[in-house]
Amino acid sequence: MGRGSMAREDEPPGFDEFDARLRRLREARAEPSPKGEKARSGPSWGGGLQAGIELLGGLAGGLLLGWALDAWLATSPVFLVVGFVLGAAAGMLNAWRWMKRFEQRMRDEPDRGA
């Protein structure tokens, strides 16, 4: 066995084989599931996680701005408390808006429900 024949065996498959596999997977995915069963695509953790991120983002932003203003103006933690309250309110508002959009999306796509 020469070195050239060994290199050919170790080569990855060609693009034609990849295209054929990809086509088979897409066709299998497009086929309806047997017995009319719906694919399990109910609500995921993504919506709740995003709402939590919105809440924490607003809170962290308010705290950071309040802390920076207190450090810049050399005041007691007045702006830190104000930043906390405003950041928490902004975070809750953003989370509420996200959940309303998420709820509307679930209503528009009834097949995604549990």
C-alpha cells in the first residue's frame, strides 16, 4: 500500500454525499408524523429566561447608573437607591412587554401549544 492510497481513505466525504444526507433529513423533517401526532414543540424555557434577562438587565443598568452618579457627585447612596427603584421598574416593564409578545406568539401559533 502506498502513501497516496492511504490518504484517500482518510479524506472526509465529498459534498455530493453531504448534499444527499441533508436532502434526506429535510424530507424526513417535512413529513407529517405518524398517526397525526403533533411534534413536541410546546413552550420552552426560552420565553421565561428572556423575561428574567430583561428584568435583571434593567435592574443592573439602574444600579450601575446610580452607583456611577453617586461616585461622580460624591453623594451618599441616594442615586444608587433611585437607580435601583427605576431599574427594577424598567426591568419589570420590559419583562412584562416580552411576556405579552410571547403570549401573542403562542396564540398565533396554536400548534406550538402544549
